[in-house]
Amino acid sequence: MIADVLVVGTGPSGVHAASVCAARGLRVTIVDVGYDDEATRAAIPAGNFRELRRTDAGQSRYFLGNLAADIAGVRVGAQLTPPRQFITRDAETLAPIDAPTFAAMQSFAAGGLGAGWGAGSYSYNDRELAEIGLPVAAMTACYNDVAAAIGIAAPEHDDTSAELNRFRPLQPPHELDTNCAAVFAAYERRRARVRGLGLAVGRAPGAILSAPLGSGADTRDANPLDDMDFYSDASRSVYRPRYTLEAICRLPNVTRRSGALVTHFVTGATGVDVHVRDVRTGATEVLACRRLVLAAGAIGTSRIALRSLGIIDRDVPILSNAYAYVPCVNLAMLGRPARTERHSLAQLSGVFAEAGADRDNVLLSIFSYRSLLLFKLVKEMPLPPQLGVLTARLLLSALTIVGVHQPDRRTPHKTMRMSLRDGAGRLAIAYQADASEQAGIDRRLATIRRALRAMGCVPMGTILPGHGSSIHYAGAFAIGTDRSDPLGTDADGALYAAPPVSIADSANWRFLPAKGLTMTLMANARRVAAAVCEELTHA
Ligand SMILES: Cc1cc2nc3c(=O)[nH]c(=O)nc-3n(C[C@H](O)[C@H](O)[C@H](O)COP(=O)(O)OP(=O)(O)OC[C@H]3O[C@@H](n4cnc5c(N)ncnc54)[C@H](O)[C@@H]3O)c2cc1C
């Protein structure tokens, strides 16, 4: 029997789309490549970061892995810790990209890039949703559904909550670690000055449980504050799409087809033929469905749809947030010890906007640096390695990393292009910020550094890891009203050029706000899936 809905992808977008269709009782097939690495995860013993560093003789396997690649830091995905390196496995061969000025991270993992995401979970404001093309009222309910399903610890009210976490329910926020508590105390003391520079700071909203959630096989525990979140998923406290996938795959109306790479689709009178290639044997196969939901990540979905619609050798848009990180020394922590108990992910968020009406938000994520190990930081320091190690050790409890994401808009100089040069399809990406955009990015960074200084965090430099490094992507399609546009979709993601096919990820967003997109991806995927279900029910 053919599937009612076939969902491509098991990242955050795919699993939430599939879960809505499955809950409505439709026959759902989920297709993905599905790489995972249970063995390295299972090799991590229980214990907190400090204990394991002191006592576990086998720690190099999960803390260091292939150290040479990490130190070189050139391969896409080299920044992922060893238990997370399966996330980028085979991406360069399964989905080749020519992009000398853009480092795209693609994933063929179970859970996609969400197998390693930092769990920063934000709602977009009405203006941001409208510029993307998403319906504001409908999104509110979907944000709430995601928050209930995955569990988000965040403050009910602080200086950033109205901008960052409008959804409910919320779990209580985690206690701040010693370093970020000192940063926050300095912010509270100098609030007027910092707010005057355009920066508001609050506790970071994160899909990191502070109380247990779920029941039976789906139980997830509160975060044990063992500072092992870049390595271990033992408590299941940080949300991974894999947990939703496991739950829906137990339902009788859901089938998962793993190890399959979708190459293209062909639409017909009764539905869609989805062409897949087995990644182990190379055998090809056609899977039939009534409706196809594409959630292969913005770049993956664009690749499949461009090829299927014959949009070849034509420039189409790509978006990616500009990213910089600013390592700082928090003066209040010099010489002070830090508590062991903490989670490893962002502790504080900042929302920065320049003065004036309707100015874009810039998002700051504030971390204390410890469990990512000092060598990663030392290789970025403008010091000889031995001096770098010494400096980093002396400053360890005061080291504060501030990640800065900026919004991105389409220009003619940010493009993807599909070619069929080697038969299978190859993407080229050319990405360049215009001079005026770059000037805006630099100006905002300069004010943010001043605001950080006002909070006692002294920047040691600004690291620009390059275009694409935010790992936040959107394009090549667009939500719009022009039904003759071969790249157009309606607000529910249905392609005008192939109506039984819907986009459930960010491949049709016209704008990429600065806040991490994943919470909105999950909420929107649920909305797109609900529209597909509705339409099938009426059909
Ligand atoms: C280290 C790291 C930290 C991050 N931190 C944050 C954060 O704190 N906050 C935030 O908002 N975002 C964060 N992100 C970004 C976030 O992970 C992505 O926005 C999100 O995963 C995108 O979800 P997606 O489902 O659209 O695509 P993906 O996660 O890319 O999933 C794509 C899925 O499609 C499958 N697929 C792709 N092509 C094919 C094909 N041809 N055939 C079959 N299957 C296919 C893949 O196997 C995968 O299952 C982070 C990412 C990383 C790597």
C-alpha cells in the first residue's frame, strides 16, 4: 500500500512533520540515510567532566578522537567532538558542494544537524515571521506544541524573555554557572549603561530539561549538571530529534526507510514517485506516496527540489547568518574558583539592536569555557602554543565565549547553483557580503564589544570563522503569492510547480533572523504537516 505521506529527513524539521502526520493516523514513511554512533556514545562512563578527566584511562576516545584533524580544524565538522562526528559522515561524497568562500555543514545523521545542536531555542517576533513569509497567529500555537513536546528551560520574565521565548510551557531555568552568574550580576549592576548601548541580557532559553519529561520508554531526565553535554546524551536531557523518531517509529502506521538517499521526485496524477539510492549497495528504487514532505535541511531540500524541477545552471538564493565569536576575560572571576556543577551549553543570551525603529535583532550566546578542552581555544590565540596554553590555564575560570549571530537577507551575491555535470547533481555556492552589509556587521560588533566591556568582560579578540560557519541556512525557494514562480511555495510550503510536494524546513524562507532557527523550524514543520494532513483528509 502506498504511503499517505513520505517525509524526507529525520532532523528537527522532519521528525516534527512526521509526528504530526503519524498522530493523525496517516500511513507515514520516513526516509533518511540515518548514520549514528551508538558505540562511541556507549563508551562514555557516568561521571562529571572533572572526575572523568582525572580518573578515566579511556577518556581519549571520547574527548580527543582524531586529534590531528581537530588541531588542523580544516575539515567541515572538525569542531564536533568525537561522539558527534558521525553527524557529518560521508556528507562530502553523498552531497558534494563546490564552495570556496562558504563552509556548508550538511548531515546525513539520524537527527541531522540536530544530533549535535546546542539546544538554543527562540521564538521569532511578528516582524521576523512576516518577513520570512510565515503566518504569525498560526505559528504561536505551533511554538507552544514544540515547547510542550521537547521541554524548554527558560525564565518567565526577564529582560530578553519577551523577545526570545514567547512560547509556553516553560520549565524553570537552570542555575547559572559561577562565571555566567558573575557576568549577569555585572549586567544587573550596570543595566542602564548596557541597555543604553542597545544590549539586553537574560538567561538563555534552551531545550535542556531542568525537570524530568515524558514517561515509559520516552522518559527524559533533568540535566545532571555534569558538564558533559558536548559528549554524552546519557540523561537525554538535551533534546535530540532521535527521541521523537524513536517514539514515532513504534507506531504501527509509521515505516522508516534508513540508508536511503533521495535523489529526486516525479509528480503524477495520483501522487509522487520518490527516487532513492541505497547508500550501501548503490541500488535504486522508487517509493510511491500521495504527498511528499521535504525536510532534508535547507541545502538538502533545495538540492532535491532543484534537480526534480529541472532548475539547473541557474543562480538561486542562499542565506546564512554571519557568525563571530568574541573570547573574553571576565574580570570578576580572575583568581576565583568555579563550581563544578553546570551544563555545558549557553548560559546567557543577549539581544542587541541599534537605536531606531524596526532595527534588526542580533543574538548573543554567552558560554563559560571548560569542557571543550583548551587546545581548541589555544589554536585560535595570537600567541605561541606554549604561551597560549599557559594563558588559557591561568584564565580558565574567567574565560567567557560570546557567540554573535547576525541576520541575513538575500542579495545577488549569495547564490546556489545546481549542475548535472557528474550526472548525480552538484551544488555550487558563492557567498559574499556586500560592503554596506559588512559595514553594518562590523559596526554592530564594535558596539557589542563595548557593551561586553561595560559588563566587565574584556574581549581578547574577535574570531570570524567565515561564511556558512553559523550552521544556520535558508533558501533557495521562497514563500510568495506568484503561482507561476518555479521557486515559489504557498505559506503552507506547497510548491507551486509541484503541489503534492511541500517544504517543511527553511528552504523556502526569504529571511534569516539572527536568533537560532531550529525552534521555528520545528514549529513550522508541524504547521506544514498539519496542512498536508488537512488537505489529504478532504481529498
Ligand atoms: C554544533 C551545532 C550547534 C547548533 N546549535 C544550534 C542552536 O543552539 N540553536 C539553533 O537554533 N540551531 C542550532 N544549530 C543548527 C540546527 O542544528 C539546524 O538548524 C537544524 O538541525 C536544521 O534542521 P533540519 O531538520 O531542517 O535539517 P537537518 O538537521 O540538516 O536534517 C536534515 C535531515 O535530512 C536528511 N537528508 C538530507 N538529504 C537527504 C537526502 N537526499 N535523502 C535522504 N535524507 C536526506 C539527513 O539525513 C537529516 O536527517 C546547531 C547546529 C550544530 C551542528
